[in-house]
Amino acid sequence: MGKLDISGDYKPIETSFPNQRKAVANFLELIGNKQVDQVSIIVANGLVSPDTPNEQGETPLIAAVTNNDAAMIRTLVSLGATLDGYGSYSEDYYETKAQRTALQVAASQGKLGVVKILRDLGADDSLVAPYGAISLR
């Protein structure tokens, strides 16, 4: 495979990744850099699922929440990301990763605008985290 032809101000995306791990790392990097259009192209072409976690178990949606990126959150959900899916998240730089939904992460970080967006998109605030708390508690 070669490079995708992307019109506009975007650099072509290399699609001949040597392995899936690098593809996911590049995908999460695009999310971190708020490259909504490139993320959309990658998912639309079936190169990476909008739910594919990185090596640490962080989902793309949790990465977008952590990055406080409303546009990316909406894009990932519109591309099929599981709104109430659990992924790894580490609070306050603890080494222990906990399983959380994107809504639980947004609530724990005090990102009320993101919480509202996720709720408007249909996120379930009744899901219980492994330690027993719910998002809005």
C-alpha cells in the first residue's frame, strides 16, 4: 500500500505501517494533535477502529477526553466509537491503571463541558467503575 491522497492542507498518511502497534500509536498521536480530519480518514478507510486501545489500554475516546477535545470526541463517536466502552486510565499519574468509561474520566478530571457533551451524545452515567463509584458521584 502507498500513501493516501488527501486534498487540502493535510500531509499524506503513511498506510504501510510495519505493525499494528505502530499504527495505533500513530493514530493516538493524531488524536493528541487534534487532527480530526486525518483521524476520520484513517477510520473511514478501515485502517484502525475508533475503539482500538493503545498498548496501555487507553481508548481513542479516553485520549480525546483527556485532551479536552470536543470535536474529536464527537468525531470518534460519529465514526462508531463505543461511547460507554471501558478503557485504561491512570489518575494523578498513578502507575495502576483503572478501567473507566470516557464519561467517568471526564467527570474525574472535572471537565464539565466534556461531561455535558458525552451526556448529550448518550453516555450512560449509571455505569459503575470497578471500585464501585458512578460517573457523577
